[in-house]
Amino acid sequence: MLFNSYEFIAAFLPLVFIGYFWLGKKSWQWGMYWIVTSSLFFYGYWDVRYVPLLMLSICFNYGMGQCITRGKHKKQWLVAGLLGDFFLLGYFKYTGFFLTTVNDILGTGVFDIPVIVLPLGISFFTFTQAAYLVDMYRGDVERTDFASYCEFVTIFPHLIAGPIIHHRSMLPQFQSSETYRLNYNNVASGMAIFLLGLFKKVAIADSLAPWVNEYFSRPDSLMPIEAWFAAFGYSFQLYFDFSAYSEMAIGLGLMFNLRLPRNFDSPYQATNIIDFWRRWHMTLGVWVKNYLYIPLGGNRHGLPKKLRNLMVSMLLIGLWHGAGWTYVLWGGLHGLYLVINHWWRSFNLSLPKIIAWPLTFLAVMLAWVFFRADTVGQAVTILSHMFDISQLATGVSFHGPTGVRIRMLLAFALVLMFCPSAQRLVDRHFCPNLKWTVICIVAGVVSLFYFSHISDFLYFQF
């Protein structure tokens, strides 16, 4: 069930919302049971076969957490829990990639490649629960009841594509009776964030998708201007799509009195790669920092080891996104960018903002070509067309479809350069008055016109 669908907006959301506060008024535990049941229905709507898998993962991790807190053999229980989590993730996400790579190395088809359907959200709920186990081992979290833990993992706004939530900030919210009492200010603010995110998804991201898909489907025949369109277009499409999902999830959470973590903070306004990763997919960056980069040593053992830890962390982020060499190269490129950025800073050097901003965006955009491409060869072909000096002006026109796309990309670039995110806009300026009512109605009505062309969110595949 998509957030940008009639069945979600007209049926699922109103029913869950009414039931949540009606039952929560009688007993906050009833409200909790209702939202957990509703979230499992939401997940099962995609493919009911994977609901037992999700529940198995929840029961396994909750059980491991209880064993860890008993104080005996804590490390062994932690290792067992993490092995179970990452075996499950590895089987569903990386089996095909591993066997294909082995076949390629051996030059034979010795292994048949099984067709394994990736359960939605498995990367997100695996990382969420792995962090819980590690913090149980560290003593950073106390035991919780099973219902609260189920709500923590399954709460439907974040379940499919994040943000990655953390038990330290979420479990106290689930266990507060005030969470299950209707708060009109939260409902109004959450609805505003949701509707602005919905508009970004259906009116902007989805309008870019057709010609981005077209260009990436025929890399060999692209003119340089089309190759640049592909790179710019996908950079904008991915941001508007994924940030829209995150904002819709945050808005939905706020409607239910739940404060989910911010996931984007105008990343294309960054003036260096370090700054970019403080603004892009922030919850994933925090997870990798706390549970990989710092345990590896972080920046505690000199610059060379710090740079090594950064590269390892970025390669993991690449693999987390997908099982393919394109994702590995994308992660490796960002690792290289960060290494260069930190090395540059070690000399106390800096660039003027007017140079640093476009240079940062260009580096990010070039890496996105690998992220989007089906193969490494396809990415290299597109990049080679982008920098084919001999034909750089071929096809450039400010008239017809090309002119429309140039103006569209320029408009989006200006928005991304100077405008705050929808969530920050609401946080700073929202109040339930006539102006905001009109903005929300317009965003909602315009979005409904695009519902005839419903499309998945890009991050669902991860």
C-alpha cells in the first residue's frame, strides 16, 4: 500500500487514525495493540507471505535481547543475534549477487541463480533491530515489553523505507499515555508535512521519472546534453522522491503524536562531502557512525586509520543500498570523496562557497550515475557521453522538449539551492491559519490529479 494511493488516503489512514485515538482514550495499551495490528496489515498488503518473516525477526531479536540482559554469556548472545539478523538479510538480498560474482570469477555457470523476492523494508528493520541488540549489550537500554517492541519495529510510517528509528528516542514515546491522546496541533502540523511531501513525490519526482528512465535505458545513443539531463534529472528525482517519503513518514508519525527523526536537511546545499553526509539520509549516517565507524576506531588512532574507517563505512553504505557492483562503486566513490575532504581539511584549507557548492554537487551527481545505472558499463558509457567535448553542444536548444527540460531542471536547482525542506518549513513557519489551509488544500488537490500515474518510491527497492 503506497502513501500516494487512494486506498491509503481514503481508507487505511482514516480507519487507523480513528481507531488509534478512540481505543487509546480508553487504554493506551489498546491503542498500541491497534497500531501494531494495523501496521502488520499495512505490511501484509504488499505480500502477506512476508508477515511471518517479519514476526519471526521480531520474536528472534526480542528473545536475543532478553537473553543479553540476563547477564550471562552476553557477548555470545549478541553475536548469535547479529549473525541471525545479517544471515536473514544476506540470504534475501545478497545471495544472487554472491553466486553471480562466483560464476563470473570461475567463468562458468556452476551455480544456478535462484529468484529470491526481496521482502520490503528488510534492510531498515534489520538495522533497527541490530542497533537494539548492540545497545542492550552495552547497557544503554532497559528491557521493554513485547508489545512496545513490536510497535517500535513495525510502526507503519517508517516500516518500508525509514527513517531508521532508534529505540532510545522511540520506546519512551510508545509507552506514554499522552501519545494515544488526540493532539490537534500535532495533527495539523503532521498533515501539512505529509501533504507537502506528497506533492514533492507525485508532482515533482514522478514528473522527472519518464525521461530519466528513457535516458538510462539507451546509454549508447545519448547525446552529451541528454547524458547531462540523465545525471541532473536523476539527482533531483531521487532527492525529491526519497525526501518526500521521509517527510510523509514524519508527518504521519506526528499525526499519531510520534516524533520520527529528521532524515534530510537540504543536502544539495552542502559545500563539501562531509556536510553532504550530515544532511543526506541522516538516520543511516548516524547508524553507520555509531555501530561501525566508531567501533572500528573512528578518528581515535590518527589520520590514516580514520580514512580507512571512513572508506569501510562508505563501502558498507553502498552494499546496504543494493547487491551490485554499481552500489559498491557508488559507496567507494563517496568513501574516496570523504578521504580527500578530510585530508584537505588536515591542512586547514577551504574553498570559497561559490566554488565549493557546485564542486560538491558535481561530485555527488557523478556518483549518482553509478547508483542509478543497471551495470558499471552503462554508467561508464553515460559518463563518457557527458564529457564528450567534440559533441558537447549537439542537441542543445532552448526550444521544444529540450528547452522545457532545461528550464525545469533550472527551476528545481533554484528550489534546492535556496529553499528549506518541507519539514523545516513547517517547523519554522506553520500555524493553523487561512494561508496554511490554502497551501495544504492546493498541495492535496494537485497531488490527487497525479494519482492516475501512481509509482513506487525509489527506496522501496532497498
